[in-house]
Amino acid sequence: MIIIKTPQQIEEMKVSGALSKMALRRVGAAIKPGVSTLELDQIAESVIRMHGGTPTFKGYGGFPGSICASVNEQVVHGIPSADVRLSEGDIISIDTGATVNGWAGDNAWTFFVGEPSREAKALCEVTRDCLKAAITQALPGNHVGDIGNACQELAEKNGFGVLREYVGHGVGRDMHEEPNVPNYGKRGRGVRLQVGMVIAIEPMITFGNPTVDVAPNGWTVSTIDHSLAAHYENTVAITEDGPVIVSADDNGAWCSLYGGQL
């Protein structure tokens, strides 16, 4: 069942969305060679709790972290660890969620660790732009297929792969609500978008083969060919005035691609 939100509820969701973005931005600012993904997790949890929220991911389905920290070929659901330290030239996808007053906020960003390779830079720039293109299609009367098609067209035009197994989703009192929002599809197909829907749009794009597998830990999703992957996400409300990004803080809805910057 798709849960429609009132304008007041969307305003309330902006609080959790802003805190999720703040945590994401603070983690991004701490990214540099030598830092562990556990240290990044601790930063996010501290920021979320300090501002009256709870980490949405922690304990969700048994997940142990406050963030997902996915390095290089890891696409999503990387588990923070003291043993994973970032190196110059890595890319890392950070997914953060904060719950405030019962509403979940959700967003993600892939950051450069130091100076990226030409391939990594191209992948991340295109994946970020896939998110922007997809959001423009989040209009009343459009369909989830319009969102997915915008993402798929841009990614594949640049020679990149689009994950099929993992998709975006509705957001509300629960982090995952209906409908599913794939990053691929045909225009005019799928669930029709209505005013009051709130969805997480989250392109997951690979430099090579988009086929993935799950690590023995039951969580971490990686490309089977070990090619790089990028993941960008914003939570978006469908309104009469067009798409409204709910996961925005005082600095906006977007982060720097480079780690170490706010």
C-alpha cells in the first residue's frame, strides 16, 4: 500500500531529511586517506543523536552500523569496520538515515578519497547526474518508469551499467515503503506518481558489469567483476509544484564529490 503524506507531514519529514543530510555532509568532510569506516560511522551516529534523532539503519534487520560505507566495487550495505581504512584514490559510498519524531530520512553520496582516477571521476559525475535527471521526472501524473528511464538512458549512454537487483523505494514512518522505484524502465510504465508520495530515488551505477553478489556477512553488495560502483540518493516528495527534495539541509541537497569538504 502506498501511503500518501499530507503537506504538514512532508514538512515534518524535512526535519529528518535535513538531519540525514547533515550527517552525510559531516561524514563526507571527514573522508581522507587513513580514516577507518568505523570512525566515519561514529561521526554520523554522534551528529544524529546530538540533534535529537536516532540512526535509522542501526539494528534495521540486524544491520550493525549507523551508516552503510561501501568502498570501490562495493555498491551498497558495506558494514563499517575499524579494519577498513581508506586509501588515496578510493571512492566510498556513504548512506545515512536519521529518524526524527517517527519519520525516516534517507540519502547517500559517493565521495572521492583524495584525487580520483579518470574512470572513477566519470562514473561518479554521471551517477550524480542520473539522480538529477531522475528527480526531474518526479512529477504528478508521471510514472516510476519515467524516473527509471531517465536514469537508465543517461547511464547507458555513457557506457555504464545499471543495477537491477536493488532499487529506490517509498519513505515515511518506515524507511522502506511502497512503491519500489527502479533505476531502469520504460516511460509511462509502472506506478503512477501522485501528490503526497515521498520516494527515495537512488541510482546505483557500475563502471562494468552491473551483476552483483552479496558477501558472506549477508549485507555487503559488490560487483562480480570488481568494477567500481557509485550510489547517490535523495528523498523526494511529489507535489503540485514539482519535485521537492526532502533530504536537504541548510547547505542544500547536494554534497561535494570530494571527501574532506563540506
